[in-house]
Amino acid sequence: MVQTLTRAPKDQRTVLLPGATEAEPWETWTTGPGAQCLQASATPAASGAGRNAVLALPVAQVVALPLWLLEIDPKKFRAMIVLQLEARGLQPRGAEAVFDWSIVAQEPARTLVLVGILPPTLPEELETEAFPRFEVSARCVELPPDALVLWREHDRLVAAVTRDQRLAYFQALPDATLTARVLQDLTCVLSALQMQEIIGPVKSVVLWFEAPPAEVERVGAHFRLPVRQESRPGPVLPAEAWTVVPARVFEAKRQRMTRRWWLR
């Protein structure tokens, strides 16, 4: 069911974000100052988003891979990343991996990048040609520095970790609440990221959802960090877009363009 609240101006860019629950799984938002949620919808197609809309893929549908590359020339990054994907079994057989990356940190002799990789296939509702741009939801929001940030997507907790102001890692978690298993998983994630020098010390935990006071206190005691609860802010599109068009969408558009060329 679609619950229309208002409409964005035709020239204003909107973002379709994963909703917190499966009851209202998709939310259409305006971007920039005063961002607001325009409507909730059951599927991306049902949103009726216009030609300026961006589909933000759920964290659960994208693999995050932070990498230190022994190089500072961005022109060489893609080939190096491809080798790393092959070594980790993330390169699909008979096809090219769909991925993009952003620079997290740079030192005199090496560069830290965050790579986002799409699986060979996605749920059918996400493989839609209606959207000119695809992003990852964790990249479509302003994150606090040096923090572990948790929110819900489709009745499941997801996490993002920052290095200074930049997104360094994201991951979907196994449960919808802050269970012992979730806390243990997060402890392992943070330890691994710190051992690899992906992140420095985490200074706070931020919850973008309501949790009972006892649960918030337990999280703070577990990580020995201050915990604060906030409303999830409205979306902000990253300045540098990722090219993460699902493989089937790319192929469908390519075939259509080829047919048009032959029919000219």
C-alpha cells in the first residue's frame, strides 16, 4: 500500500530508502536541507518516483570490503581491486563483478578504500530500470565521526562504522534487536577493523531507533562507550556517486540501446 504525503517538485532529486520495517519497506525522501519523507511504498516500482530519483540499495544486499592498497594513484585502483575480489572469491564466474569504491584515507605510500560489491543477482524488485542511479543506503546519510551507528532496514539491524567523517564499513546484522549475538558480532567486526588499521578508536555508539533504557545501558557497558539515541537524519547524496547498476539492469539497457542503434 502506498501512503502519499506530498509530491516533490519535478526538478528536485528524491531518494528511495529502505524502510525500517517490512510493513512499509520503502520510503521516498527529498534531499538536502529540510529533507522530508514524501511517502511509503511496498516496492520501488510502486513509489512512482520520477526520473531524478535514486534507489538506495539495502545494506543487506551489498558486500562492504575495506582495503589498503599500496598505491596512491587512483588510476591504478580498479585493477588492484579486481585482483583482491578474485582472491576473496567475490568475482563471479563468467561475468565482471559490479562494484565501486571511495577513498577513506590516504597516506604517503598507501590508500584506504571502501569497496561496495553487488551480488550477481538481486531481489527482482531491485532490478528495475525505473531508476537512473543506484546507491547504497549507508552512503546516503551523514554519519557521525569515529562512531558505530546502528539503524533498522526491513526489520533487521544494520551497522555503519566511520573513520573520522568517512564511511569505512557497513554490514547487516542477524537480528532486529540488540541481542547478545548482535553485540558479539559487532565486537568481532570492530576488533577486525582495528587490527587491520581500517578504523581508529571508536568514540561513541549512535542508535537511530528507539530502544529501552536498560538496553541502551547494556550496550554502553558492553562497548564501554557513550551511547546516544537520535532520529535517523534525512538523506544526503554523496558528492561522488557510485556506479553500482545491477548486472541485469545494465544488460537490459545495453540490449535496448543496441536495438535502437540497429533500427536507426
